[in-house]
Amino acid sequence: MIVLIIIILIVVLVGAVVLIFNSIVRLRNQVDNGWSQIDVQIKRRADLIPNLVETVKGYAAHESGTFEAVVQARNASLTAASPAEAAAAEGPITAALGKLFALAEAYPDLKADANFRQLQEEITSTEDRIAYARQFYNDSVTHFHNKIDTFPGMVVAKMGTFPHRELFEAAEADRAVPKVQF
């Protein structure tokens, strides 16, 4: 009878460990998926930028400094391999796109161009998707960290390799409060 109780306890304990381990793996995979979604949206935005630049060039050919800044920021965002690098690349690309969109105010024909307006809307929509993907990623990372840092998950996590993941945080320069002057 005692042997049967010990066997049942061992089966329950092993079952609990397997369930906890599997839940940690699912959370790790959700974090990886979240990062992939950010990457997909950043690439989508990067694919739209050359079309936008070419459209604007047709109306404002002498604004080459702005075009170069946009292209450099785009390339930097594509090479980001970690959340910290991606966050650092976001400030310059947002600023460069803002300058490019501001050009439309100086060129009424550009502002009226249907292709420009469509690209502007697509990039704005993509920026919203990137923001949502970042939020999903950070929520997933937090949930993952909670699971591997609390008991009994921390015991099971030590059996596997479940390192902490980096949160996607705004760069220091992006945290500054903008000055508004009228």
C-alpha cells in the first residue's frame, strides 16, 4: 500500500513538472513570436519607405538631406537584432519620417498626390501595428519572467535553459518631453 502511494506521488510530481515545463516553453515561444511580429512590421515599414521617398523626390528633388536621413534610419532599423538595438533605431526613423511628412506641407501638389497620401496612411498604420507588436512582446516577456521567477516555475526553469529576455524600452532620447511653442 505504501509503495502504491509513493508511486502515485511520484507520478503526480512528474506530471506537475511536465505541465510547468510545457507552460514555460509555451511562454518562451510566445515571446519569440512577439519579437517576430515586431520584426515583420519593421520590415513592412522599411519596404514602404523607398516608395515614399521616390514619390516625394518627384516633388521636392532638392530635399536630398531629408531623403538621406530617411534611408539611413531605415537601414539602421533593419539591422537591429535585439530589442535594445531596435528601440535605439526607432527614434531616428520616426524623426526622419516626420520630416519627410512635413515636406508635404511645403508642397501642396505633393500633399494632394494620391500615391503619397496612400503611402502616408500605410506607414501610419504600420507604425500603429509596430506599437501594438511592441506592447504584445513586452506583455509576453513580463508573463514569461513571472513564470520563471516565481515558485514552482523557477525550480522547473532551472532544469532547462530559460534566460531572461530583454524588454522593448524607449531610448533615452525618446523619453524627453517635447517642447511645444506657439
